[in-house]
Amino acid sequence: MDQINRELLNQLEKDLVPQINNVLKLELPNYVSDDRLSNSMSYSVNAGGKRLRPLLTLAILKTYNVNLTNEMIKLASAIELIHTYSLIHDDLPAMDNDDLRRGKPTNHKEFDEATAILAGDGLLTLAFEWVSESNIGNEKIVKLIKQLSKSSGSNGMVAGQSIDVNNSGKKLTKQELIKLHSLKTGELIRYSVMAGLIISEASDNEIKFMMKFADSFGLAFQIYDDILDVVSNEKDLGKPVNDDADKNTYVNLYGIKKSYELLDNTIKDGLDSLNELDIDTDLLKSFYSYFDLNGR
């Protein structure tokens, strides 16, 4: 397997996560007219997280030598608003009925169900407002909005959530499970990569292999998340462990050993795709160091 330089991801996180957090913290309240709604939206957005999705967009831009202005940080951070909205709704009693998220009470526990639903609605629509305000040209804005609509909506993440909810208690096949998570988890990662490619005006060939990388990273992310639910602890995970015991996960379908093998093969596929490109992809390869495989 390719040599992965963890320090590249560490430095990217050190440089850009504080900027992403700052944009989210300072900009969001300017777009909300009701104080309680603003507090609820900010509560979940500012609860933490690795900001992997905006980091992916910004890593693509760095790969193509695009200047990472504050406006670009804000544009990339729009996906974090969508991601946070999905977590708020995912935690609701009608969905997963979770009490903890990132070590803190979930939004509906801190506020109430109605406010949590509205906070999610607000974050979803605000993401499109941020994209629409970008100074990158109308053609690119339209492409981004179209991709974001597809990835987050009824042909993407929402469809995945629907499949998940409607198959509770039913054991899915491998292909059904891959479809579920390619929509529920993978589509926002696909958008994050595609957004960077659209802004950077990447070639069709580059887009082809970059999207294979995106699909690989999205699948690896879900497999790793399923593994962590079994092998991690509540303090590190920020939510109860073994919470997916009755859900459709890779660990429940394959077991731990086979899931690790599947994770290894998925990472290899992504690295192979990046190796097909004639540009420096070491920064993108470093994202695979997110999956700490030393503790197996």
C-alpha cells in the first residue's frame, strides 16, 4: 500500500480547521433572525467535529493551487451546515432517538424537538444561501447548487436515510448496505470533492479518478465508523458505543476481521485511483491516515 504522509493532514487541520470553525461561529448568527433558533443552530454547528468535508474541498483547491481566501473557507464550510443538519435530524426520537452527540446532549435534548427540527431546516437552507453568495461566477454557482441538491436531497443523503429507517430490523445484503451508505454517508463526501473540482476547473479525466477516490473515502469512512462503534469507548467516540448492535452495519454483516479487510481493500482502491493522475495527490492520500488501523 502507498506511503501515506499523516503530517500533511495534520498540517492541513492545524491551518484550516480553526479558520473553518471561526467562519461557522461568526457568520452563522448573521443569517438568523430569531435568537432561540440561532442558538440552536450554533449549538450543533459549534459542537466540534473534524470538519473532514470542508477540509476535503479545501484540499482539492490546494492541490490545484487555488488561493484559499476567507470566501473560499466560507464556501467550503457550507457542506458542514448540511452535515450538521443531518445529524440533528438523525438524532431525533423519530429517527435514532440519541441523547449524546460529540459528548454533549443532542439538540432536541438541549432545546426541544420542534426547535431541533427547525434548526436542521435552517442549516439546510442556509448552506444554499452561502453557496449562492460566492464570487466564483454564476456558471460554477449553478453547478455547485445542482450537485449539492442532488447529494443532500431525495436522490442522495435523504434517500439513504429513508432506506435506513425503512429497513430497521431487516438484514440487508452487501449490495443493499453499500447502496444505503453510498447515499447516506458517501454523497456529502462526493459533493465535498466535486465542489473543489468544479471551482478548480478540473479536466474530465481528473474528475473521473477523483470521484473514484471520493467513493473510496466515503465507503472507508462508513466502515471505519461501524468498527469504532464496537472497538472504541464512549469518551473517545462522543456517543454511546455498541449503539449500532441492531442496525445494518458492516461489522454486523461481516464481523470485525472481515470489516478490517474490507477497509484495507477500500483504501487501496482509493489510492490506486489517485495514482492514475499526473498531479501531486499526496495531500489527498493523507486523508486515509484518518483511519487509525494500528489498534486492531
